[in-house]
Amino acid sequence: MQQQPQQVTELPLFPLQAPLFPDGLLTLRVFEPRYLDMVRRCHSSGQLFGVVRLIEGGEVRRRGDEEGFVRERFETVGTLAHITALESPQPGLLLLRCRGGQRFELQRSTCLPHGLWMGQIQLLADDVALALPPDLAPLAPLLQSLLHSLAQGAADADLPIQPPYRWQDCGWLANRWSELLPLTDAERQHLMMSDSPLLRLELVADRLEQLGILPDAGPG
């Protein structure tokens, strides 16, 4: 379980096309001036930043016709990002790896003159630890098998799921499936926003049944 940040009220935001899940992995190539200084400051101070899913606009800021920059709009529920590794292979480029932390609700956002968004946030509760019910128990070995197949010929650090593993925890398992299933970014956001880890995992099971990956157990 991620350590709960204390008294976080304002932090920089990094709008992306896809949401970040708690305990999820995120790799970024950072080259925009508005993010380069922010990432360096966060890394050196241990500060977190927030990932929010874009609803309008792109990940790279661009100019519009006559109204300045293209409008950027994003979801109000996001996830804290912990920087775990940072490299600078060349001037003006940062490569970073992050891990998802606690979810938050965005109360207010402000765009600074150079384009960086700052957000006033309220932290949301972590998932309650909930053991897998018997009818959803097959989702754990199924994901373990998928991870094993992905590991063939791949470096451990490059795998999309990293330890600590919590195969018997509803929320953790639902989040890992949500990252790997062929879903739209809006569908992933809907799952990430769900406060019920059991409901989230049931929705994942429904999608696996639709894909023919998980046999339909039927009623009872």
C-alpha cells in the first residue's frame, strides 16, 4: 500500500490522455519547458505531482487559431505520481518512471503563464483491503498467467506489473486488469474513479467474459 501523503493541498498537474491507477506504473518523456523545471523540482524535493486525464486538448501544448493556446480540460479525479527514477540523456529531455499513489479530487485548478497547471486537491481514501470472493478468484491466476507470458524475453523492470504483488486483493487486482484490458481511456477513468474495489473487479470480470477470456459462470 502506498504511504499516504500528509496535508497535500496544492500540487503541479500533468494532464495525460490516460489515467494513472494507484500502484500503477508510468513512464514519461518530458521535453516541454513547462514540465522540465517542475519534474526536476519534484524529484529533488520529493514532491509529488498529480496525473489527470485530458478531456479536451493534447498532452503537448499547441497554439490555436486566434485565441492563443488550444484549450485544455481534464477530469476532476486524478492520482498522485511518485517519481521513482529520472534520467537526462540529453539537454532538454528527461526520462522518468513514476508509480501511482493516492487518488485525489481536484477542487480548483489554475494555469500559470508558462502553461503549467496547479491544482488545489482533496485526497481520497485508499481502497479498503478486500479479499477476493470465490466467484472472482479465477481472475488472480489468469493475470499471473498473463504476466508470465509477458515476462518471456523481457527485463523484469520493463514488465507492466511490479511488486509488491497483492493477488488476493480486490482493488489491486482490478486496477492491474484495468491497465491491461483493451479499454478506452474514458472507461479506464470510470473504473479508476469507482470507490468500490469489489464493483471495479466485477466490471473487469464482465469485460473479460465479453472478450471470451473468462468463462461466464452464470447465475448462482
